[in-house]
Amino acid sequence: MSRYKAETYKFFSDIIFKQTGMVYGENDTYRLDSRIKELMTNFEFEDEKQLVEAFKNRPSADMMTILVNISTNNETYFFRDQKPFNALSDYMYLEVKKVNPGVINIWSAACSTGQEPLSILMSIQEKFGSSELRNIKLRASDVSFKALSKAKSGTYTGLEVQRGLPINLLMKYFSHIEEEDRWQVDSNLLNQIDFRDHNLLTGSFENSKFHIIFCRNVLIYQNKDNKNIIMNKLHDALKPGGFLVLGNGESLIGMDSLLQKDTNSAMTLYRRIK
Ligand SMILES: C[S@@+](CC[C@H](N)C(=O)[O-])C[C@H]1O[C@@H](n2cnc3c(N)ncnc32)[C@H](O)[C@@H]1O
């Protein structure tokens, strides 16, 4: 049973859509319930009417930031789906290096709490050695301020490092903070990442900059129009010959993208041709 009025769900799903492009449909009220409740607790409002009024009457930047933080799904883990990271070190990186002797620009767009960019760096270091990291510029961005702050801290719980991270890599790249029972990633890896606050829908993109872009498990929350907008911007942000890695099952079938499916790998990989 719904906890709030239909207008309240509609009001917040509209703002979330405008801010992030994420769609909360009529059947998603249960997903919004806990989020609206969290907003009420956060701002100490007693009822939904007060909360809606506050958001209608010039909401502060803080209120919007918190709304975006709580409305995004930040699920992620180290070496998620594994194949993209194997393909990165065994194939994509070598392909782009062949024609680009200089620095290789990689972007983890929608990096959530940082496991994806760290997995990118560990994959490259494990394959090519630590000196290869000097040849890489890695950008990592997300719309959620909260997820990004955690990514910047490079600190993870025992549970988080158990998800996807092999024990030898945990021992090699992380140190245990006894007092907090947390794991801190090596500053050599963390300092290699240029973290940015960036919205894929409304943010600006640098043309023909990146050799490889990871944009995984974010388009599934967008409608077709927004997917098209984002895919076109990602196409332009890639260098010709550059690779775009999408999440499992996030194909471009049925969309008018200029990107071409890369048939050399059994994953959702696209390439900018020219
Ligand atoms: C499910 S996580 C995926 C994280 C990582 N890419 C992975 O595959 O493990 C989706 C991330 O997309 C971010 N996100 C949602 N809408 C966004 C937007 N419009 N621009 C940038 N990031 C967005 C969320 O904050 C969240 O951290």
C-alpha cells in the first residue's frame, strides 16, 4: 500500500527525472517510499505537505544534492562482470596504444563509489606494471555527491572489499585501518584518478578526448530519448577508434547511434569509427 499521496510521488519523480534523467514510473512508488521518508527525516519535516512545499519554494542547492544522492542507485563492486576488465588489458588498451603513442585518456563515467576506476587501474598495473600508469589519465565522475565523496576517500568496508576483489589484489593495493576496520586503497592508485562531479545528461563533454570510456549500468535507468542524448555525447567524447564499454545487456539496438558494435569481444562493447 502506498504511504504518500499520488501527487507527492509524481512531484518527486518529476524532479528526479529533471535532475538525473532517471525514470521513476507509476509502478515505482515502493522505490520512492523510502527515499521520500529519508528526505523528511533529513530535513526534519513532519509531513509530506511541508516537504513538497519546501521543494516548490526555491529549494536550496543542498536540498537538491541530497535528493540526487538518495534517488540514485549506487550499486557497484570491484571488477564487476570481469569481462570488461579482461578486455581492457588484453585488447582495448593495446589497440588504442598501437595508434596513440602518448597519454591514454580513460573515463569511468558514472563511477559510483569508485570500485570501477580502481579496477581499471589495477587491471592495467597487473598486466603492464606500475610504470604504465604514468601513461594514463583516468577521469572518474558521478552525479551523486555522496557516492563521489566515498570514491575520493578510497576507503572501503570489509564487505565491500570482499565483493569481486581477489585476495592477492586486496593485499597488494590496500592497507587495513585497524581502528575503523576499513580498508584504504594505496595513494598511488587513488591519486591517479581525476574525480569530477558530472551529470551525463546536463553536463558538458570534451570532444574527441577519450580513448576508452566505461559507462556501465547507468543507461538502464534512462528513457529512450535520454539514452540517445547521452549516447550521442559519449560518441563525440570518444576519439575516433576509441572504445565505449556499456553494462551487460545495455545494447544500442534500436537506437540511432553512430557507434559500431565491436565484434571481437563477447561483451557490450562499441567503437567510434571516425
Ligand atoms: C548502478 S551505479 C553503476 C556504477 C558503475 N558504473 C558500475 O557499473 O558498477 C549507477 C551510477 O550512475 C550514477 N548516475 C545516475 N544518473 C546519472 C547521471 N545523469 N549522470 C551521471 N551519473 C549518473 C548514479 O549516481 C550511480 O552512482
